[in-house]
Amino acid sequence: MTNWKTVFIGFDPREVDAFAVAKHSAKGLSDGVTGLVLPDLQRAGLYWRPTERKEGRLWDVISDAPMATEFAISRFLTPLLAGGGWALFMDCDVMIRHSLIDLFALADPTKAVQCVKHDHVPTKGLKMDGQLQTAYPRKNWSSVMLFNCDHPANEALTLDLINTVPGRDLHGFCWLKDDDIGELPAGWNHLVGHSPQNPDPAIVHFTDGVPSMKGYEECAWSDEWRDHLSQWARGA
């Protein structure tokens, strides 16, 4: 039987501390967390999109656009990697504050994927460690995704599709009809500095930059984030 608690977190070597916090904070499910490591996926023959370095950034040739992280596209491999059942993908710059068991309890078998449907139009400029801030339809919807891996609509999310279409199309859920995309409560992907005020979100998402990055040291929930990092370092 496929483990219904399958959890994947994007991994980027430039954000090891962010990944550590995301994994450590995955309450009750940290042993089941797998990092999406791009070189491993490439060696396994799952990811063959052409990339190059341009102006110091990782560049996706098909999209003709920069990739903010190494898992910008590989996240869409989640249903194939899970092999069935329900699987959760999260960006690495998140901190989980409520049990993910409560999130899986929201699974709707009529939907192919569920996410927080943000209306996020970022201002132009830079984010994180100098990465270009880009705008595209359904911005940040794909940063936390609960996949129904057995839903027939997800059969269209093939390796060929993932490796050949522009990233903006994948982030826009191009393989799905609108009715196939279910909605999660906003607290399951709270964008720090962007989402409406929420005193107790379940997942906080440091989309502009985690507290270890210059300029974001004192952002909301930064102390809690650093506590998780310290606990992880101590093996607690």
C-alpha cells in the first residue's frame, strides 16, 4: 500500500539551512520526507531539461527564463516519484507549524491537486539571494501542492511533458482543467509579507527570503525559524 504520508521538499544547495528547517518542522512526518535533489533526478533519467548558467543564474533553456531554485521544475515529478496515493510537495523555504496529518486529512479524491490559490502579483526586483522576481499566472500555487497521484487527470503529467514545456505552463497547471484543481485553506501556504494577516498559519512560506538571508533577519516568525535551525543542528 502506498504511504499516504509521502512528502517531498525541494532541495537547493544554496538553501541548505532552509531545507533543514522545513524538514525539521514537518511535525510527525520528518522521517518520511524526501528531498528533490536535481543531480540525482538527472542521473536517474527523470530530468533532462537543458539548463545553463547565464549572468550568474541557473537558466532554463526551454522557458528562456531564470530558475530561482534547482527544483523550480522538478517539483512536478512528485506524482511519478510517489508512485500512487497522496503526496505533498513543498518549497524548501517553508516552516510547518501544524501537523501535516491535518493537511492530508483535507485530501479531496475528486481533485487532481490541491493548493492555496494565491492572488500574488509580486513587485519587480530581486528576492532571496539576488534572484530575479518573476510574475506568472497562478504565482506560488505550486509552492505547496497536495497531489492525488491516482487521479486520472494526472496521467497527462508525463516525463515528456515535464521535460519539454515552458516552466510557466507547468506552474499554471497546464495539464489540468480548472475543476481538477482543489483549494486548500490559506493558512496552509501563508506568504510572509504578502498574505493577509493570520496569527497562526499552518505553513509559513518565506517566499522573499528566509531569516538567514540579509534583509530578512527580522521578518515575521524569524525567531521560530531560527529555533528550528538550532534544534536541527543539535540533533534535537
